[in-house]
Amino acid sequence: MFLRPRSLFVILLLGWGIAGRPAPGQDQAQEITHQIFVRAITISVTVQDRSGRYINDLAREDFTVLENGRKKDITYFEHDFNAPLSLTVLLDVSGSMALEDKLADCRAALRTLVTNWLAPRDEAALLVFADGQVEVAAPHAVDKARFLAELDKAAGYGRTALNDAVAVSSEFADRGGGEKRAVLLLTDGIENDSRTTPDQALAIARRTDMPIYTIGYKVPLSERLLQAHKRKAGATPAGLIDDLRKFSEATGGKAFILDTLPRLKSALGEIRRELSQQYLLGYTSNKKPGENYRSLQVLTSHSRYRVRTRQGY
């Protein structure tokens, strides 16, 4: 049994410019310090065949992990349907969500998810965001009573700082105690109050080892509907959807663009099923300070299978 790696270690390697002890009168070589970060990387991996059926019979030997194109040794492997989940729900409660029953529908669908589809030992946390603030309405807990009580209180107000919310939620979600962890973002996609750009938020989200599932609910799909809410002249319905998809695709999650309550409930059920069937792979990565983004790729021994995971970190 392998322990799931989550720690970050720093190794100091000390060397000398000249081998051996310096001779009398000879200047002692300057000590050279090299700092290398040895980081434990965990990857959530979803494997499906071409028809969308989940594949659940793969072993460690069936996977290959590539970091910047180089093969890494897999030091951790887990595939447990019943592994406890820590789900962090990031709910948009801005003023636009009060229109068209968006927030009411999201509350109803989340109640179904928490009461019917999460297991007793699964954790759930509720973060709500509006007017440039992200509030921890309910921290991670297996007791869902506070989550449900705070969910019922959620009311729409103010503007939407969507990018800022994504940027701060990932670090909070990483504190969950479950073997599997994920962020679930529900929003209408409107962004009109963030200081953070979508690319900056995405870079921060990539630092954590969990997927972000995004649900764009009743996204304004016409310029006329968007006109009343958008801050930037260049904002378009297609751009809103593209930003939501980027958050999911880069982290190994999945994006849903929906417009009815039955489809919303169905999507939450699909997300829960997918999380139960994910593989967890781990490896160690040596990285010098200041090194940039590293790409990740996971392959299986079956080329016909489709693999979805985070794109890098």
C-alpha cells in the first residue's frame, strides 16, 4: 500500500568548486548551493472508451505518465469506487443569478446531489461568491446539515468576480481530507468584477491536483442578454463559454453548458459517477526554483481509450 504523496520537500545539495581541502595560502573555493524542489504530484485520471463507457479494469502497468515528454515512475496508484470524496462547491450568488430562476434551480440540484448522491463519509464544502468576495458558507464536513442550511440562505446580489473566485477556491479545496477531491463551479458565466484575468486564474488553479467541473447555467447566449451585465466591450457569449471550458480542460474536469433543471440534475449525477471511477496516479518531480510550467500527459496501453487529466502544473 502506497501513501498518497502531498508534501513538498526542499533538498539542499552542497558542492565545492575545487575538490579536496585547499592548500595553505590558497583561497578556499566558494561554497555553491543548488536548491532543488522535490514535489509529489498526484493526478486524477478518467479513462473512457470511444462510446463514453468508463474503463475500470486497468492496472498500474497500463499507465504511462509523461512530464515535459519524459517518462516518470508511478509511485502511487489507487482505483477505489468507494474512496471518500471532498467536494468543494463554488456557487455564484451574484445579481444575475437571481434572474430566470438560475440560483433557485442550482439550490435544488445541489440539494439532490448532497442528499441523494454523496456517500455518508463524503465531505462537502460550500463557497459562495459575489461583489468581489468569496465566503466560506460551510467548511468541509461529512455532516451535510450546515451545507444544506447555508445553501437555502443563498440569495443573489451584486456583481460577479468569477475569475477571482476560481483563483482563491482551489487552495481552499486542497484542504479537503478525502482521498478524491474536486471543485464544482456553478455560474451563469457572466464576469464583470474580477481583478484576475482568466489566464491568471487558470495558472493558480493548475497548482492544485484536482479537477474543476464547471457548469454554465443559463449562460446569456445572445448579445442582447449579455449587454446588461458585461463590463468589457469585447465580452461575447462564446467567450464566456470558452473561459469555463478552459478551467475544466486544463485541470482534467469537464464543462457543461445547460439551460434546464432536469439537465442540471443529470449533469451533477454524471459528475459524481465520474469521480467515483477516476484513477489516482502519483509520482515525484524534481524542479529548480523559477522553472516554468510543466506539461503532463497520461497514456494507457490501450490506444483506443480516451484519457482525461490535468494538462500540467
